[in-house]
Amino acid sequence: MVGDMEYAPGADMAGADVAGADIASVAALLGDRARAAMLTALLDGRPLAAGELARAAGVSPQTASAHLRRLLDGDLVTVVRQGRHRYYRLRGSEVAQVVEALSRIAPPVRVRSLRQSREARRLHEARTCYDHLAGAAGVALFAALVDGGLIEPAARDVPAARDVAGAREPDAPGSRAFEVTPKGEERLGELGLDVAALRGARRRFARECLDWTERRPHLAGALGAALTARMIELGWFERGTTRRALVVTGAGHRGLADSFGCVLG
């Protein structure tokens, strides 16, 4: 079954030298509730001001500044400057992968209000996982792409193209690489996606990402990000009132069904 993964001792963890990594230092940064809330707020890939992150974490601006300094020192976030203003964003998709992975094993937050219940439902239905579609909609789309013969597991995992410094997007352990079939390349081309150009991106082309709410995979990588951005451009999805949440439109229901055979409930 797509997305079924088991851990085997000694298995290849995407080339990571786990024994030589200072996991404790990263765990200490993530172990604070305020910092965890800030990182979660940044999961949709959009930069936020310190004041916005303070409100998301429920702390004072002064406390937020101290937490942000630690996250900057720990290389989990970066600063984006626009004129006199400073905004913060995750360092990259690998940080988002870690936060999402922890969400899969963490106990759920207790829902204490109708507002929290509504927000949780919206995030379950459709949301962004850093820069690609997740939630029930993302899982349904991934399954439709596989079942429709538009993507298939890659015969071998092709590394991402490297930049001058040799950097590339790390993989989530256990995530499988996928390739677009000729049929899929034609279908995606009809939507305006240049699949050949995406293969040369600095990140992995297409891979599965285990969804923390659905416990099944959705599509990540350069292809997942480009397809999500294009669907938003086409008006298939709109940004919801809940941060990270996406709302499928009438045009989206029709487009997903016509292009990919994906019927959302």
C-alpha cells in the first residue's frame, strides 16, 4: 500500500549520520511550547512579523524576541527584511518536515472551544504543509495521481540538483521518490507545469510525505509545491481564515475531478 513504512534497524536514513548529529540541541529548541507554536505558525511557508508570532505563541513581544533569537541561533528560522521591517520564516522545508513528523507522534491538543474545533476541522480538510497541499484533500489528490497512472514510484531515487554550495533539500526518512509518467507529464503540462524544469530544481523532484492528520501520504517535493501553487493560481483553492488552511472552491472540485479524477467529499 502506498505510504506503508516500517523501521528496520540499520536502514538507510537518507544518508544521515544520526550518531554524529546533536539531536538534543534541536530537541531543546522544539521542547518549549512558545517556540513550538511559533514554528507551527510558520508551517505554511509565509513569513511573519515578530508581533504575529508573539500572538500565535501567546507571549509578550519581549519574550517572543528572546525565543526568536534562540531559533535564529539554532538555524531553524531565517529573517526576511523588507525595508525597515523584519519577518521570520522557516529555514527550509526540512524544518517543516521535522515539525510535521513530531505532529504525527505527539498527543493531540485538547479542544476547549467551538472555535478550536472548527479550526482543527479546516486543517484536517485541506491545508499547506510548508508549500504543498496536505490534509484530506492532499491525500486524495496523491491517491488519484497514483491510481490514474500520472505518477509512479521511481525506479531509483535521483538526487536533487545541487547549487554552487552543493546544498540540496534533505529527505524525510522513509519517504519514497516518485516520477511523473508520460501520461502525467502531458496532463500536468495542460495545467501549465513545466515538469522538465522541476526535475532540475534544487530540491527532490517528487516524494511522498506522510500526512500527520490522515496517516497517509500526500505529494511533496518540487512537483508538490509547483502543483499546489498552480492550483491556487487557478482558483481551485483559496486561503482560509485559519492559518495554513485552504478551502476548495467550486472550480477546484470540477478541476480536480476533470484533470485528475479526484473527487473530494
